[in-house]
Amino acid sequence: MIQGKKMLVVSAHAADYVWRSGGTIAKYIKNGADVHVVVLSFGVRGESNDLWKQEGATADSVKEARKKETMEAAAILGIQDIEFWDLPDYPMAPALTPEVQERLIRKIREVRPDIILTHDKNGEDVLNPDHNAVSQFVFECSIQSNSNGVRIEGTQTTKQMRLYGFEPHQTELSKFTPGSFIDITEAYEQKVAAMKCFKAQGHLIEYYTERAFLRGNHIRRISGNQTYKYAECFSNFFPTAGEELY
Amino acid sequence: MIQGKKMLVVSAHAADYVWRSGGTIAKYIKNGADVHVVVLSFGVRGESNDLWKQEGATADSVKEARKKETMEAAAILGIQDIEFWDLPDYPMAPALTPEVQERLIRKIREVRPDIILTHDKNGEDVLNPDHNAVSQFVFECSIQSNSNGVRIEGTQTTKQMRLYGFEPHQTELSKFTPGSFIDITEAYEQKVAAMKCFKAQGHLIEYYTERAFLRGNHIRRISGNQTYKYAECFSNFFPTAGEELY
Amino acid sequence: MIQGKKMLVVSAHAADYVWRSGGTIAKYIKNGADVHVVVLSFGVRGESNDLWKQEGATADSVKEARKKETMEAAAILGIQDIEFWDLPDYPMAPALTPEVQERLIRKIREVRPDIILTHDKNGEDVLNPDHNAVSQFVFECSIQSNSNGVRIEGTQTTKQMRLYGFEPHQTELSKFTPGSFIDITEAYEQKVAAMKCFKAQGHLIEYYTERAFLRGNHIRRISGNQTYKYAECFSNFFPTAGEELY
Amino acid sequence: MIQGKKMLVVSAHAADYVWRSGGTIAKYIKNGADVHVVVLSFGVRGESNDLWKQEGATADSVKEARKKETMEAAAILGIQDIEFWDLPDYPMAPALTPEVQERLIRKIREVRPDIILTHDKNGEDVLNPDHNAVSQFVFECSIQSNSNGVRIEGTQTTKQMRLYGFEPHQTELSKFTPGSFIDITEAYEQKVAAMKCFKAQGHLIEYYTERAFLRGNHIRRISGNQTYKYAECFSNFFPTAGEELY
Amino acid sequence: MIQGKKMLVVSAHAADYVWRSGGTIAKYIKNGADVHVVVLSFGVRGESNDLWKQEGATADSVKEARKKETMEAAAILGIQDIEFWDLPDYPMAPALTPEVQERLIRKIREVRPDIILTHDKNGEDVLNPDHNAVSQFVFECSIQSNSNGVRIEGTQTTKQMRLYGFEPHQTELSKFTPGSFIDITEAYEQKVAAMKCFKAQGHLIEYYTERAFLRGNHIRRISGNQTYKYAECFSNFFPTAGEELY
Amino acid sequence: MIQGKKMLVVSAHAADYVWRSGGTIAKYIKNGADVHVVVLSFGVRGESNDLWKQEGATADSVKEARKKETMEAAAILGIQDIEFWDLPDYPMAPALTPEVQERLIRKIREVRPDIILTHDKNGEDVLNPDHNAVSQFVFECSIQSNSNGVRIEGTQTTKQMRLYGFEPHQTELSKFTPGSFIDITEAYEQKVAAMKCFKAQGHLIEYYTERAFLRGNHIRRISGNQTYKYAECFSNFFPTAGEELY
């Protein structure tokens, strides 16, 4: 039952949440979930290679371009709450201070998510240390958010939510273990449209389009359900825990 | 939705399915699932240490005792279809011939299960080679059952079902990775009653009773649901694959 | 230096070598290598789902279709020595007898390969037990082939060759660890043409075409060489061992 | 307390127990342990490369040479009970029949060992499949030996003994995890003398001499005991379990 | 020989050492070991959920309650040297400064322990990042303590001691590998009494009581010693290294 | 083709690069490569145990001795560009500041290496936390160096180079996975001579001399090339990626 679910997505850079979970986000929104996105940085240093190739690019011009693109993409996916925290990146770890930590705990306690999507923690992104730092950071904030003793004025302790990790760019090199395949067929067109907002990154659009197709093959094979065409994949931070075997 | 689900349980020895999945089986039956059990051996050589300590025990007397006990337990759990294939055990591997393989494929195609429960395949039971042999065997049969080219008269190819592995006796020594915790609170009393049928194994009854309590602690912690009291745990042969994140 | 290299490819079923190493084979042949292929089975039971859907299909008709297709594919790749050993499959393990073992050792000693390509051994094909059985089998034959004490009339001991494992169909589920990415750009058209010989398996043609594209992205990223467009990936049975760091 | 300990060593080939545990065996005997050795094969096919290079070598001549050498080595180590079961090797797996299994269970029940030394089971010998087969075989026999239900006339069930695995030839390639380092300083000269019995294998003598030196460095570093000069290393099949932390 | 052994226990929060090593500590003291405990924090933020539920709880009231409870528990276990360093927790990592590092090195060099017990380092506590931070911290301090070049006035370099890791709360989710099972039967009553000092945490008392029972089953099974009733389990930071196989 | 290759070696302490890659460095230089070395610290606190045993040793005297020794060693290996950054060690992590990070990125962009050699990242040095910190640090700098958005005046973005990890001192305890064996026979004498510069560390000279011999055994076995006598071993940060199978 997606209807009524609350989801918080924490993205290290401006486009991560689109490439890796855009289909799931759009599907959840379409089916009545309440989705919130925090974008920690614009990825000016680490994920804007193509923009920097443009004549006269500056940190500011790159940031503006990234912001414009990601806001368009968010609108296409149907996201209504998106925040840009504008942290530095490459490296991002030094920017994840106690203050930013408290800010994220506060956000978690406000959203009170059933589900948090962020970067993978089971493996290790082989080519992007920021992703690893963010994964560990979000995880620690979620733990603290659930603890009665972590007192932040105006907030209330959460109960344990579920966390899932994005599939990284180089899946097999990053020791990523698939935990959940999600059919995104109904949201596929939206995802493709959202990806196309990142004009300078044509090769990634094709890459993630084809990955959705391959994951579609996998989800059909594993589920036996032949109506699934496209899928996204996530790692599970925890085992499933509930009323039945899923 | 448990209602209407079809489940096949394949147990290496006469009591494995009770210790390790008795609560889940009872819960599934109670909620309208259709559960079938295949017991490959009576565990005369490998899992009847206490019965052999009785004066004058013979292979036949041990087998009779095991059969009587497990049938009582099955009745308490509400199982209506249980088969005893009476294979030798310790070691069981040599008995898993092509004929037995075809027999199990046939059974799978008759039951057409949504779910197969059997011994764990992700890790390795550190003290029971039979469990490892059975796990691999059931897995291979399920693969063949799904293949159009495996022609067995009077049967029809199945589509991919889900497989889950029992938690072994020495969890941590057997590299077992929990994939699914299932709340068995409503079926707990039944499981305890079923376990008590194995009179000669009092220490195991206490052991698995306490394990259900510990797993209850874990499922509450992971799910945030405080109404869960007792749980069983399984490994997942495959990632979840479906409409949403569970 | 591909020129003059001798390569032996051992394929469990009729099309495995095409999907998973067709580009590498064609490239090696084009550049002067001497490539030999052994196809252990036609995959009648395990890898011919679509052929069995045809009205009136029999084991013989399926086998004929598979053979015709794979011979066409082999011709397109430029393979001149291909043998069909026509073993049963699904399961194949029981067919890998001491006689077949001796036959393969003899073949290895005749070809005297620098390189053996076969199914992956580092991980475990999560959905195809035949692939795992063949991998272990080929590995053991290679070890015996290198041993002076394994006396087979008319043959001569080989020295240690290099072994590489095919990327399986469900890479991430099969614990596959990429060891070597090979640029197949110059042989890509040949591979696509060869794949198209397997008419009943259109979905696989698309699947492996897109995988070559994704692997192309990876090889560019890892090597820094932007001229690579398409790639295949293999696991390494052994570390590299030689004159320099590759 | 070595005094009074009973040890059973099961060696796949004629020299394995010398290269990999000769120092530990000699030390145990010297300190009052009761050591029994079973040599499953003479290693005629798999571990006699150098003997086969001799003019006119035959299976019989090689076997004789191996037997003579290993008996001399055993005598130097102080071994009084050594049995040669003369199984074929390369491959050995097919020879490990139910009959051989019963024979080894019987042997275990006769010796009633506190300790079994055999090939490693935690990792996988990357270049010697026989070693892996023997490890699994010995392990299964030990499990059966401990089971009341495994009835073999004239024998009595054992209680759980401890099992340790030999360090393989290519440690790092074989995923070997060191569990126990044993100081063999007092038995080092004996081990070197015993190794020298295998005249045709000079390179191995030097290899295992130097390994004892490197392991000596490791045991000093880990234990802080600077009197240790030479060591052997084993994997642990089980955690330690007893009165204190070792 | 426990008599005369020196042990240092480093606990992240006020009760960790009781739940996870209380039996071993009490047993070691009873048998003549010299045990010292450092409690890094009172766990006010991270491990006092139940105390915060009390009306009018403040950081100070929680801290006082925790301190009183843990001192009672320590007295029951027979601990004579216990220090409270009163660091902040949740997160603790930022508090593990160079000054605290030097303080711990100094402590290690004063105690000169044969054994250090602290949080597990082989796996990763899945729900408590503080535990992971402390494990790494203690490990690094021990390494530095052993190094001649780390000059701290009034102290003297130690030699390599042995380190063991606590079993975490969610063993199986935390990739914990058991290295040592310790029989705590003779100290079990003391441990239960000590746990009962933490009045607000009744569910944990039951949890760790039952875990001691399960570990008792395991230690009997692995050691073959039927007199063991209750046990604690630790990971080994290093292989055993000494005179014999334990 | 070593000729013309550019290599950057980053060594945590003054002698690491000699023990672990001295043969490879000398060989590369001899064959026309351009090799640059950065030594981050003199290892005064962590790797000068023997020097501190000398009467009257001070931090300055130890540093001078280390510097003199390592410069002699570098000269013997033929290194012309070596820099000493004189960071503190034990622990080194706090010294790896953003400024040092920028300094290393600048160095990488100046050298523009095809190959970076540094400490291993796949495993974890079990006894030297500095090595782990440096490995992660160098890796992150290499990633940033390749990113267009990381703007450092006077430098130009690099393209992806290859990274290899040193074999640590306790290979098997450090989860080191060999990726590449390099024949160093032609440079062996130079390596031995260079090692002998570290006069106070006689035991290490013998240790690494014997390790080169053992690795020689391995490289012959794996490559089948009997002319190799001595070797060094490295882990691969990435799979090979190129024109053929190496």
C-alpha cells in the first residue's frame, strides 16, 4: 500500500535522486505517497564535468545551471517539497558537521518518514567517496532521530523507519547487493523526461534508460510477473520485518 | 495477503520444519494459505540422538517414534498435506538421485507454490551437511520446474516462485544472513505445542522457544511495531521484486 | 598481443559463448588468435524455453533448431573449430563423468590454450546450476591437464594457462566480481549479427546489446580511454602475473 | 596441555601432512600427545610432477618412491601410527565412496581424537581440488562419528572434537583465514629433516622452510612472545569454546 | 590460567560491559584476574530511552540514574577499578579527540593488560554507530601503546596484548563472527544480579538472560563439554598464537 | 610496455615503499619509466621501534636517521624525484587535512601518472591504521584530481589512472587480495641493497627477502613462466580494462 506512505529522499548531489530513484519517487507520488527530497549539494565540484567544459563556466554559473535542471526534473516527477542545502562537495565529508547533522535529524522528525532513500551503505561506491559519506551520515541521523535521549527542541522522537540504498553507477564494482527491485513501468516516461532536464549529460540519460530496461528483465525473471517492463533496484539496510514473506 | 497463498515446505529431517518454521506455517494456515510439507527423511541416523539412548532402540523403533511425533506436530500446526519420503540420512546427499529429483519437480508442479521454504542456501550449516545438500537440491528442482524444456508427463511448467531458507541451529556459525523476520505471535502457542511432541528433545524445545523471544525483540526493533512478541527468521534466496518497497 | 594467442572456450549450452563472449571471440580471431569452442550441450531442457513454445516441439526438433542457430552464429564470429558434445542438460552435473573429464583434458592438451574462457567460478550463477557445474568441471580439467602424473596416451602435459569467467545473466545476484573489461568495439557488429541467429530469443538479443553499451560506459570510466564504445566483462580465476602492471 | 592429547591427521596426498603440519605433529609427539596419521593417496597423479620427469617412471615406481619418502619423513617426525589407504588422486572426489566414509568414521571412533588436522575448509584451495574434497569429506565423517544414530558395529559414538585446517600452498589465493599460529621452534629441525626426505621436491623444501620463518615473524608480532622463531598456521573449523579467552 | 591475568574493559556506554561481558568479568575476578573498566560515556543520549520516558527527566537526572545503576552492577561483579570518562554520546566519534586518545594510551600502559575487551571490530554494529567508533578507537590506542615511538611521559611501551570484541545486540545483522565462547556458569547468578540494577530496562535483562542460555547450548555443542550451562561470546581481533591448538 | 610510463608512489612512512614496492620501482625505472615518490611521514612514532631503543634517541635524531636511510635507499633504486612531507604519524589521519589533500591533488596533476602505487584499500591493514588512512586519502585525491570541477590554479584535470595497493606486512590477517604479481628478478639485487639501508631493521630485511622468494614461487605457478625468480604482489583498485585479457 503506497497510499499515505511518507518518504524522505536524501541525495548527495543535484541529480543523484533522479538517476537512481526517479521512477520510484514518481510512482510513489502518483499512488498517493508523500515524498520529500533533501539535496545536500549541487555537485559543482564532483558531478558537473560537462558543465565545466563550457566556455567561461564559474562555480556560480555551474550551480545555477544545476539548480535549474534539478528543479525542472523534480517538477516532472511530481515532487512538491525539495530543499537544497548547498553544501560543498568533493569532498563532502568535512561539511557534514554536527550542525548539519542536527538539521537532518530535525528534518527526519518533521517528515516522520516510513521510508528513507539515500546512497547505498552495504557496499562502497568505488568511484564516489561523497556517496559513501552521505550514506553513513544519513544512517547515523536516522539512528539518533529514533533515540529518546537526542533532545532537539520542538521535535519528537521517531520510530524505526526503513532505509534503502540507491544502486550506484558502477554496480558490480561497488559490492552492491540488490535487496529490492521495484517495477517503475507506470512512471518510466516521467523518469525519462526528468533525466532529460540534465542536458549536458546525454550519456547518463542513455545509461540509466538502458539500466531500467535491464532491471526490467531481472524483475520479470525473479517475480515471474511478465507485465513489468522497467525497474529500479535498491539495497536494503535491514531485513524485511512484518506480517508475512514478501 | 496470506489468504490464498500456496506454500511448499521441504524438510530434510522429521522435525526441521517444526523448529524452524512451525510458527510461520501455522500462521499461514490460520490465515487461509494452502500449505504442503515434504519430509525427506525421518532423521534416524542424524537427528535422533536422544531416541537412540533408549534401551533397545532400533532403526525401526526410532523411525516409528519420529513419525508419530512429527505427525502429531503437523496436526497441531494445522497441516493437512504432509508426505514422508523416507530417504536415508547422514549422509543424505547420495540419496538425492535423479529419480528423487524428478519426484520433487513433479510435486512442485502439482502444488504450484508461491513460496518454497527449505534449508538455507546463502550460508552453510556448520554442523549439518544434510541441510546444505537439501537446500541445493530443492533449489535445483525449483529451477528445473520453471523450465519449459524439462518435460515430465502430466505436469506443467511453473513460473518463478519465491524461496526462503530456514534459520539453522547455530545461526552465527553458519554465515546465515537474515532476510525476513515474520511475526508469529498469533501462532506462537501452536508452535510451542507442536514442539512439545518431540518428547525426547526437551533441550531443543527450550532453545527454540527462547529463540522466538529473541527474534521478537529483533522484529520490534527493526519494524518499530511494538505489538510483535515472537518471530521466526528466514534468509531470502532472491531480492524482493514487486510493486513497492517492503 | 592477441596475434598468435590460443584460446579455448567451453560453453555449457548452445548460446552461452555468444551472449557472453561473442565480441571477445570475434575480436581475437580478427586479430590473429586461434580460437576453439566446445559446446557441451544444446541446452534442450534448460535454455530453450521459447523453442518449446512452438507447436509440436520435440527434443529432436529443439536440438536441431539450436544446432542450426549456433552454427550460424559461430560462422559469423569467424570460429573454425567448434565441437558439440551433446551432453544432457538441466541438470548437467551427472553427465560430467570421468570419461567426459578425460575427453576435455585431451582437448586442452591438443589445443594447448593460453586462455580458457568458461563460466564464472568466483561467484555462483544464481539461476543456472549447470553453469556452476561446468565452471568447476573445466577448472578441474585444467588443473589435471597441467599435471605430469595425469597420463593420457598421445597427450602431453600443458603448462598453467589463464582462465576467465563469463559474466552471468544476473550479474549482481550472482556475486560476480569483474576482473577484466575488454573493448569489443571493432567486433560489436559481428556480435550483434551472431546473436540475431537465435531467433526465438529476441529479448536476450536486446538485453546483451544493452549490456555491451553499459560495459562500454564502465570501460571508458575505468581506463580513461574514450574511444571504447562497447565492452564485455569477465572474472579472473587468477591474479595477473607477469612483467608489469596491467 | 599437549600431554595426553589425541590427534588424528588426515592427509590427501603423501606429503601434505609434512609440509603443512610436520612441525606441529613433531611437537605434539615430543610433548606426549598420541598422533595418528591417515594418508588417503600417494599423490601419484597430482603431486609427483618431479618424479614423473625421471626416465622410465611408471605409476608403480612413483608410488614406491612416494611411499618410501613419506615413511622416512614420518619416522623422523616420530609418528608411530600411519596408514596408507592408497586411493586414486586427481581427482580424488570419486574415490571418497560410502565405504571409505565408513572406514574413516571407524578410524575416528577408534582413535577418539581431541583434535583432527586436515585440509582447510573455510577457504578453497585455488589449485588443488583434491584438498577441498578431502576437507569436506573429513568434516562430514567427523559429524557422523559424533551422531548416535550412525551405527557401525564395534564402534562407539564420539563427542565433538576440534578440527583445524592446513594452510594451503597459495595462502592468499585460497581465501585462507588464519585461526591459530603454533610455535614450532622446538620441532623445527625435525620438520626440515622430514621435508628433506622428499628429494625430488627441493623447491618445496625451501618454500616451506621460509614460510616457517615468516610465520615465526607473525606469531611473535601477535603474541608479543619474542622466543618464538618458527611457526605453522591453521584455520579453525569452529570458534574456541572453553574456560577462558586464549 | 586466569589467575594473575590483567584485563582492561572499555565500554562505550554505562551498561554495555554488563550486558555483553558481565559474566566473563565476574568469572575472571573470581578466579584471580585483575580487571579494570573504563566507561566512556553514561549513554545519556543513546542508551537511556526508558529513563527519558520518566516525567521530568533531564540530562543530569538521567546521568545520575545511569551512574548509580552501573556502580551497583560493577560492585556485584566484583570490579574494583572503574572509571567514568563522561564523554558525550550519540554521536561519540567527535568526542574521541587526540587528548582522549592519549588518555587511553596512558591507561593501557598503566594497566598493562593481557586482554582488552571492547566493542566488536570484525563486523559492524548495525544499529549503534558509537560502538563502531569506540572499537576502532580502542584498537588504534592499543597499537600506539605498543609502539616505542609514541612517547608519553611517565609511561612505558606495552607489548602486544589480545583484543576481543563484545557480541552486539543484533548479532546476525551486524556481521559478527564468533571467535570465542566462554563458559560463565559459575558467574551466571552474578551477571543476572548485575543486570537487574538497570531497573528501567527489564526487556534487556530478559534478552541477555536468554542469550546466555542459547550460547550455553552452543558452547556445549562445540566443546562437547556438557557441564557448561551459560556462555558469553566474543570476536577475536587476532588469531590465537601460542604453544598449542586451543 | 614500461617505457615512458609515469608512476606516482605514495608511502605513509619512510620505508614502506622500499619493503613493498622497491623491486617494482627499480624495475620500472630501469626500463624507462618515470617514477615519483611522496613520503608522507618519517614514521618517527610508528615505524622506528628499533631506532628508539638506541641510547639518547629523540624525535629529531630518529627523524634524521630515517631520512638518511630512506634517501640512500631511494638512490639505490634509481629514484630521482622523492619528496618528504614530514607529517606526524601514529596517528596520521588527523594530519590529512584539506590543505594536504590539495597538495596531493596538485602533485598528481603535475606528475599525471599512469599508475599510482600506495597502501592497500581492498583489505584493511590489521596492525597499522595509518596505512588504511593513507590508502583512503590517496584514493580520494585521485578521484578529485580527475574531476573537472575541482579547480586548483595552475593545474589541469587528469584522466583516470590505475591504482595498485601494497601487500601489507601481515598479508593473510589483513584480508589482502592479490591482484597483480610482478616479476622483479632483474631488480632483486637492487631491492635487497636498498632494504639494507635500514640498518636498525635487520629482521625486516630478512622477512621481505624471503617474501620475494615465496612470491616468486607463486608467480611461476600462476604464469607458467619458469624464468621468474622473485616477485612483488599488489592489489588492484580496479579491474583491468583494455584491449585484451592479461
